Amino acid sequence: QNHSHGHLSWFEFEFDKDRQQSINWDELDDICAAIDDTLFVFSDNITHDDANFLTIAYTTPRGDFEATYSRKAYKLQVFETETTIEHIAEWFKNHYGSALAESGVKRIFISEGLAKGAVVSL
């Protein structure tokens, strides 16, 4: 992903119709707040990392990209894989799938635009 031009992903939850009355909205709010404004970074792109800042850089056919992020200003999640929407979906399921399923979520739709996304079943 090109952090320098930005990808915004959105998440949508499909609920189990039989569990509508037992949806834990507080848990869902907490999960959404935890991932809101998170930057996903591929570890291979990190050129500098310390307690205060993380810098990424890479080259694509469109040019060279470099960005430095303050650890105080941004939530940073480092992946050992490329930060494709499919890998973000898998990470999300691994980290929050159990809590989401317990909260009545059946499927998660994650998109980074009109034509690119992933679906995760719980």
C-alpha cells in the first residue's frame, strides 16, 4: 500500500439475525475505537524505528515514497507481510474475531474503495 497517498479502509459488520437482542454495542464501540486511525505498516519498508518515530520508505513504478510517523500521534501496527486489504482482514479476524462473534457479528466486510475489499466470516 502507498501510505504516502493514503488508503482509508472501512469496516462493516453483518449481524446474526437470531442474536440481534444480545449485541454487545459497548464491545463493538471499543473495538472500533481501538482500530480507528490505525496505520498498517509492512516491516520490510521500515527504515528507522525508535521510541518516538517510525519511518518507512519504498519505491514503486510511481516513484519513491517516504513518511515519518510520530508514535504519539499515530497508532501503528507493523505487519510481517504486505499491508494488503486481505492481510488486514486476516489480522482483524485474528485479533478481534472471537470478541466480535460473541457480540453477534457474523461477517465483516472490509473495503478500501468501490472495487477492492475482503469478507471475513466468523
